[in-house]
Amino acid sequence: MRKIWAVIRREFVERIRSKWFWISALLGPVFFGAMIVVPVLFAGAGGTRRIAVVDGTTGAFGARVVAGLRGGKIFRATRVPAGVGVVDSLTQLVGAKQLDGFLIVTDAVVETGTAEYRASNVSSFRDVAELQDVLARVAVAARLERQGVDPAVVGRAQLRISLDTKKISGSRTTGESAAQSFALAYVMGVVLFLVITIYGVNVMSSVVEEKTTRIVEVLVSSLRPFQLMIGKVLGVGAVSIFQFVLWGLGAKLLLSQRQALLAGVGGAEEARQVFQMPHLSAATLGVFLGYFLGGFFLYSAMYAAVGAMSSNEQEARQAQQPVMFLLMIAYVSMFGLTNNPESTYAVTLSLIPFTAPIAMPVRWAASTVPAAELVGSLGLLVAGIVAVTWVAARIYRVGILMTGKRPNVRELVRWVRAG
Amino acid sequence: MLALDRVTKRFAGHTAVDGLSLSVPRGVIYGLLGPNGAGKTTTIRMIMDIIEPDEGSVRLFGEPGTGRDHSARIGYLPEERGLYRRMRVLDLVVFLAEMKGVERRRARARAALWLERLGLEAWRLRRVDELSKGMQQKVQFVSTILHEPELLVLDEPFAGLDPVNTQVLKDAVVELRRDGVTILFSTHIMEQAEKLCDQLCIIARGRKLVDGALADIKRTQTGHHLVIGFDGAPGAAAQLFADERVVKKVDDYGQYAELELAPGADAQRLLAALVNSGARLARFELSEPSLNKIFLDLVGPEAATPAARPHPGGARA
């Protein structure tokens, strides 16, 4: 036990001392900070649109539309009376980029509800939604007034609806919006994939290093190969947890300085709307860390076996591809998992030990997972870890002392049986 | 201290060690000699429980248990040296001592002592890959003795060392023996073995050719050995050397000859015959054969090319 402990400490201390550890410890929060700032910058970059409203109406309708558009944040509208050649000259202005577009309103808007918008960019949902919203309000008001309703009453009756979505988790409302759930699920999936891969590969190179330097002979004459492998996996695992802690602290610090940070890029006011920290409950955090550890143990055992059967770093990088592919399955399915977390496919992925470490936390964040499924998935994951570690340890034991060509599948089976 | 009983190890289509038995008494320096590919490293790996013998048994300290079970009492220097290249020297040797069950603080104290002794004091906080090859070998040697083993197993300890470091290492080995440590080392450099070993075992192609105390081997393996130097005329030396009743083997250089006398032959009679034939002698010396000669005689030229190397998929011999 003391020997395993020494192996764990060596893996931990040597890794913490490396500059790569601290670079990634810094990059984590930088990435997180970018997540806060970038959306705001983008929102700003959307900017305002300069449009003309070609007024072909007989009443005050056109003027009201202009007023309505000016009330919003997106459009700087100017009223242009309809006339011969107006459309052509405006089209030229748009072509010369002096104008973003123009809206043509006639009396038909009130009658049939149709208007025309011509612009250099008509694919922005935001722009179109705003135009439709303003036109509808003004048209409804005009119709009501024609029926003799007091304009003051119309004004009071007008209500803008903003839909506030909240996710129900268990039977509690979490205060999490749909977008936040999605973002959280997605970010968790990406982080899990990256970190399991990075630290799995860490275990692999550590094994390969001991093999190529032949120090493994001295080690294996002092402690059992299984002890060495477990110590290595636990040591690297401890480093990854430490990394998470650093990232967590960094993120917390950034979050507390969010206002200052956003003020720096000139978007403090919009900050609260654009970026809201997804609500990370203790349960979600627990699921995330639990599946991270499970996934890490599962995959690093495989990576250790891969390292043991390769005689140099290059060979190992090739041999790890099947392992990588296994983890990729859940990763590439992530879009499906977040959009349709209750589908049979998603449930199956979250139960299979090889895909569960990514699939289950993603599902968990995106929807409400029944307790039975969570327990079942965890049980299968633990069983998977035990089985995979057992097989990996046998491959590892034979492999670390081998030199020469990489074994084929038949030889691997023999190694496993030889135990 | 260490006993091998009919130990056999086969790799795919190749027997690396074949029914090898040997016994290493406590407190000696024991040489395991043999040409390349004779099975020395395989034997040592079986002693260290890195690989298991297919047949036979290895018994250590007269107690049950494998080399790994007794690892705290054994120091091992493998043939292919290897250290964690990016670790600091002190951390590395302390870690390896911990692998042998030494408590951390004690390991640090002993490490400081030995690093200083081998002139590595100034390098203890440097990374291993900043050290020269010779220094790395010394670091590795330190790591094999830090836990005060009773048995030291050194696989080709002098390979690749310069004369100065060879001397340093030799002194350390001799001193350890004086402190009661039993040392088993493999080599194919006979001069070294001859000077260091109390006992030895010569193997070739996995089989034992001879073992025992060096003096006994010299006595029993060959007859009297004679070195003759001429001072000008060799007289009728050539005819005399050709007499198979007197001379069993000869290596004649003209002005110098090494011969092995036939059993029962009298060296004094040969001397008289040489003088009578008119030979002028500069030297006439009865001596023991060198270990090198015994080795060559026993192993024979055919052993210079070892049997086929093990299958690429198998462990190295």
C-alpha cells in the first residue's frame, strides 16, 4: 500500500511541476472568460440597422410604424413617402451600403396583413421578428381604432410577451432556461470528452515512458504490475481533480468580477441578459464529477493497456485510436443527446459503460433523468470499470516487459488468458 | 543465500535457460559469466521475479517467497539502464528507495550520503536528462543500494563505464561485500570477473558449463599452464612442443609460447630438454590459466554465435 502511495505521489508531484499543467490551469479560466465576453461582443456586433420605411399609406400608419421601430433597439428607421422611383433609388442606396434595407407599407397591411421588406440581409431572425412584431402591433391598433375603440385603451391593451422558460427537475423548478440547460449539457460533454482523453493519454505516455526507459524492470521487481498501474491511474486522476479545482476557483473568481470584465469590453448593461451562469446544482456537479471519475478510470485503464503493448510513443498514438473512437461515439452523438434526451438512443448510450461517462451527464443537464436509470447506469459503469481494469491489468502485466512488434488481437487474448 | 534448482525458461521456439542450477553462498561476490545470448539476463530476471521460470525453482535467503516478495532485501541493476529522465536526481532515487519499502525521510538521508560519495552532490536537484551518461549510471547504482539490500544483483554493471567510473563502482562493490552484502553480477568481461569473483558460474546457450570457487575451477578445469619466453634462438622448441605426451595444447608465437602440460607431465623435464636443445630462455613460468582462457576453452568458438534470438513477440533473452 505504501508503494502504491509512493507511485501516486510521484505521478502527482511530477505532473504538477510540469509547465503544461499550469498552462492548462490558466487556459481553463481564459476559455471560461471568453464564454462570458464573446457573446456580448457578438451581440454588440449585430448592431443597429439603418432602414427606410416607404410609406404608401393614406393615414398615419407609416409614421406609427417608424415610431414603433424607433422604440426598439435594432432599427434606426426613417420615413420616406412613396413616389415614382423611390424603390429604385433606395435599392441603390442598399447596394452602396448606405442603407441596410427598406420596408414598404401600404394600406394593405391593415387589410390583409402583408408588407414587404427588402434588405441586404434577410436571414436574421432577430430583425424579422422585430419587424413582424412592430407591424402587427401597429396594424392591430389601427384595426381596433377603426372599429371605434379608444386609442388610449388600445395602448393599454398592448402587451409584449417575453417567454421565460424554466426547467423542471424532479418536481422542483430550477430557474434554468432552455438555452442554459443546453449550454450546460453541451459544455459538460465537451469538457468530459477533453479531460478524459487528455488524462487518459497522460496515463498512456507515462506507461510508455517507463517502458522505453526500461525503468519498469526495476519497478516490477519491487511491486506487482497491478499496483503500479493502479498507482499510476490514481495519481493522474488526482492531478485531474486538482485541475478541476483550479478551474473551478478560476471560474468563480471570473464570475465575481464579471461586471468589471464586461465593462472592460463595453457591455456591462447587456451582460445580465446575454450571459447568465447556468444554475449548477450540487446534484449536477455530483453527477458530473462522478461520471468524470468513472469515465477516467474506465478509459485510463484502457490507455494503460495500450501504452503497455506499444514500444514507443508513436506506436502508442496509433494503437490508441480504437479507444478514442469508443469515447467519440458519445461525443459525436451529443447534439442528439441534448435535443432528444429521452430517446431510446440517448437512454441506451447513457447505460453502456463506454458511452455513459459523456452521455449520462449530458442527458442529466438537458432533461430529468429517472433515478432508476441513473442508478442502473452507475452500476453498469462500475461493473464495466472492474471488468476493463481486470483485462487491462493482464495486458499491462505482460506488455510492459515486451519489446518488439505490437501484439495482434490473438496474442492479446493469449496474454489475458495467461493470467 | 540464493539457489536455483533446474530452472528452465523457454521462449517461442528457443530455450533461453536450460535446467540451470546454481547456489550463491552468503557474503561472496558471485560472477555469472557467459557469452552474449547465453541466458544471463533471463536468469537474472527470473531471480528478480520479473519473469517466471517454466520449470524449476528459485529460492532466496533460504525462505519461501519470490524475488518480489523479498524485494526490500534485494538491490537490482538491470542490464538496460533506465531512469525517469525528467525527474530530479534526489527525488528519483528517493522514489526508487520507496519502491523498496524504505521510509521517505530515511531514504532522503541515505540518498544524500551516497550521492555525495559518488560525487553527485552538486547534481542532486538537477533533472536526470541534464546528467552525463556516466553520472546517470552512478545515479542508477545509488538507487540499487539505497535500501541496504543483503543481496545485490547487477546485470553487466560495468558495461559502458569509463575507466574512472569503473574504478569508483568497483570500489563501491568491494566495500559493500566487506559490509556483508552478497553480490551476484553478470559479465562477459573476464578480466573483471577474475579480479572480483570469489565464486562463479559459466553458462552458454542456457546451460551451465562449470561453477564453484574460482580457485577450484582453475585447479580442476585445466592442467598446468606454462609461459615460455625465448631470448633469441628457440632451439628445438617446436619439436618438443609437438610431443603430445608432454604438451597438451600450445599457443606458439615464436618468441613467446603459452602451453598447457599433458596430465602427469613434468615441467622441469621440459625445461631441461629445452636448455639441452640450445634454446635461450628469457622466461619460464608455471602459472594458472587466466579465466579468459578457461572461458574460451569451455565455451568454445561455436558459442560465440548464440542460438536464434527469441521470437520478436517474446521477452528478450
